[in-house]
Amino acid sequence: MARATRTVWCGECGAVAAKWLGRCPGCGAWGSLSEARAETGTPVTLDAIDVGRLALQTTGVSELDRVLGGGLVPGSVTLLGGEPGIGKSTMVLQALSAMAAAGTSCLLVSAEESAAQVRRRAARLGPLPHGLLVLAETSLPAVVSAIESTLPSVCVVDSIQTVGDPAVTSSAGSVAQVGHCAGALTALTKRLGCVTVLVGHVTKDGALAGPRALEHVVDTVLSFEGDRHHAVRILRALKHRFGPTGEVGLFEMGEAGLIPVADPSGLFLGDRREGVPGSVVVATVEGRRSLMVEVQALVSGPARHRRTTTQGVDGGRVALLLAVLERQAGLDLSNCDVFVSAVGGARLSEPAADLAVALAIASAAVERPLPADLVAVGEIGLAGEIRQVPHVPRRLAEAARLGFGCALVGASSPDVGGLDVRRVSTLEDALACALFVGGATARTRHGARGRPGLQRAARPPCRVIARGAG
């Protein structure tokens, strides 16, 4: 038998209190606490639970199914977040169209666009799906009534920040409204056993807007990332109760919507220009995939004060590598502007890209290109040591598949067939191995034309790298 429980929570910050208080213990607001009743069910034994309903509902979008571990789980709630204009509405409309075409009953609650706008968007993406229900509504009671009357297998609410309940005094998009509406839709989903996808906005910092408890209420949290000025989009699972969160999906935004990318490395390296100083390829890992991404650096100067600009690379990490290059490798960049970019809209957040970034900066500084068939993987410590990173065999296997001939890695990295693996212990060894074929480029604090140079003479390079450099 179900029994009722009472919960006291704050309408301003979403904090939960043990009892009603005049002032919220979380944010300090007066008169913001309210009481809600919730029904709790009767416990059952584990062996009596029927798992037959957990058959996955495929979305028809291969990369989305990859991230979800095969598809959507009936009775689950998924939160899809991303920056404005990144393609969230396009993705859910493509998935709903594919599922509706396969005979699945689907409902799209459009709380931001009119029904006519949704139809025009669907027409741009392909043939109009038959049987896809659309409701342009922002009132929570109307949305709940539509779901209960149509009983769809999959329901998408775009977006949760624009849905409001007239019974809650705050405006739509507030912490109180988002938390209340998400909780009500989650309870309805569990009761009906359908699939609900909530599209959410993000803040300036990239975090999901609304109460922090929102991410704990839902079953799956997906993050849709990318640069609106580039075609590449990356879908990540930040939370997934029904499977691992290590997988990522990659898409290319085109005229006909989002196109799944089967070979992302070819997309990132398609327009690479070889023999240019400041360019090197890093083997990075996104989920279970290994991607080859070009890192470019440009050193300009001399300048009065150094300015560092990054795109797709963490600026704090680049500042750390500049300090290590100066202190441990003798490369003086104090009076130069440094620009570092991950090409194609990719974002390099893992420390495994340290070695590639440092090599690109040094190559641009001394105006000497790196070997075109070189791939670099390694984390750099403050003492200039090259540390091993995880999944090195997987990274280098992808590099060998794409035709790279040399790999510069940490000293403890394993061998991989099809590649000449060159191990280095320090950043100075890596620079000498990859860049300074035939001796040091400069032995003074500044080289020719005021360009930065090495304070120390470089040691002889590796033979394989020397052949690649000509």
C-alpha cells in the first residue's frame, strides 16, 4: 500500500529542509520554503522484479544509440543539455522522426517553437514523419494531460526551462519551476512506463541551468558540445544509470541536419597542411574512441608583454607548459605572443595532449616543422618529465591505421605494431628527438630576427625521426 510523505524544499535554491522554517537554511531567503506531498510504494523482493520491460528503444540515430548503450530504456528520463544553437532540437527531432517512421508512438512538446516552426524544421531535415504528434504548450498541466491522453512510448519536452506550472508562483525557468516541472514529469514517466527526454539549457559556465538536484532526479544526463562555427558536434553521457558513461558520439552539422561521423579522425585531419612549423598531431581518446587531432601553434613577436590565446585547449594548461618550456627546456618565450588551437572545433581536455602542445609551440618558436608522420602522446610534469597516459595501445593503433610512421611517447609506454615508437623521458629529450635535426637551431637567448631560441644546444635526434624530417 502506498503511503504519503512530506517534503519541505526552497523555491529559490531548491534546498531540502527537514521541517518547515521561516528562512531557507541554504540561501537565506525568507518565506521561500514550501511543503509537498509524495506517494511512496511498497517494497518488493529483488527476484520478483520483472525486467522484461527493459527492452531498449532504439532511436534510429546510430551515434545517439552508441552513447546510450543501445537505446532508450522504458520508464527512464533523459536530460539533454547544450549551448543555444548547438543542435539539440535538431537531434531530438531527427530521433523522433526515425522512431515514428518505425512505428513508435512519439510526442514532441515544443515549449519554445510553434507547431508551424517545428514542421518547417522537420521539412528541412527530410521527409515529414507520419504519426509524430506535436504539442506547442508551456503549461505543465496541459502537458501532463496530453501525455496521459495520448500515452506515447517516447515523449520529448523542448525545453524544460520554458515549461511552468501556474500553481508555482515563480516564473518559468526559475529554480523552483524547473525543479517542480522536472519532478512532476519524472513521476509521470515512472507511472506510465514511457520514455521522457528533457531538453535543457546551460549557463555561461556550461553547467545545466536549474537546481543541482535536477541532474540527480533524471536517469541519464547527456551533454551536446561543439563550436557553432565548426561542423563537428560531440555527444557525451555525463550520467547513465543503465550503462557506462565512457562512450561518445560524433556528428557533423550539415544542411540536412546532424550526420553521424564514422571516421572522425579523417574529418579532423582532412585539410591538414604538412611541412608547416607549429603543427603536430595528438592521439586523444574520447570514450572508447581514439581520435587524431591536429594541434597548431603560432609564436609572434617580439612583444612588450606575452599574451597567450587558446582555442579548444585549456589556457591554464598552456600557461603551465610555457613555464616548463622555459624552465626545463631553455626556450624563452617571455616577450612573445603565443597562440594555440585544436583544429576543427575539437576540445583537448586530457593531459595526454601536453607533449603535442609543447612540441607545436617549440616548432613555431624556432620556425622548424615537425615530421609530417609524427604523432605525439604524453603528459608533461612540472619537472619536465614525460609521463605515461592511459590507453596508449588504442591511441597508437589508430595512428598506425591512418598511416602515421612515428610516435613520440613516454619512456614506459608499450610497443605497438606498425609504428616506430620512440620513447623519451624528458621534454628536452623530446625536443631534441623531434625538432633539432643536425644540431641546435639557436644557442643564444634569442635567435635570428629576434625569434626565441634555445639556451642549450640540442642533442642528436633519433634516426627514424631524422629520416622523416628529411
